[in-house]
Amino acid sequence: MISFIKGLVSNKADPSYENKAHSIELASLVLLIEIAKADHQFDQGEMERIASLASDCFHLSADESAAVIEQAIGLSRDATSLYEFTSTIHENLNDNEKFDLIKAMWKVAYAD
């Protein structure tokens, strides 16, 4: 048990841990944005839902959410494929976390 806790603390002190978490957040948000854009309209209701999910799921402040969402919008716009985002999700999330992401995607889809 103690080694598990030490591992958590040492991982959080490792800069690559934060980069991985940031990467997972971005990949998840890009997929949520892609769902919002699937009907060729990205409206305010979908944006508000994504911001709410970012705050709730990733424990981000409103300012942090806005910054990460803007970055994710840019990545979504410039992406030629979703592989880099889906592979990040596949490699870093367990089945329950993936299921939660799918539920979030449906929440965005139903936002409009």
C-alpha cells in the first residue's frame, strides 16, 4: 500500500505525468468537439456542455477549461485523422474511463 502511494506521489512530481494527463484531456476534448461538429453545427449549447464536462471530469477552473477547449478546437480543426486522439485514449484509459468518455460524448450529442 505504501509503495502504491509513493508511486502516485512520484508520478505527479514527474513532468511527463502532467504531460500525459494534459494529453488525455486534450484528446478527450478533441473527440467531444468532433461529436459536436458531426452535424456541421457547433452551437453554444454544445460548447457549454463541453465546458461543463471539462470542469467536472478534469477538475479544471473556468479559465483553464476555456484555454484547453480553445487548444482542442485548434487541434480538431487542423487534424487530418482522429487516430492520434483515439490512440491516446486507448493507451491511457481503462475500460471504465473509456465508458465515461463515451457517456460524455452522448451528452454532447444530445446538447442540441
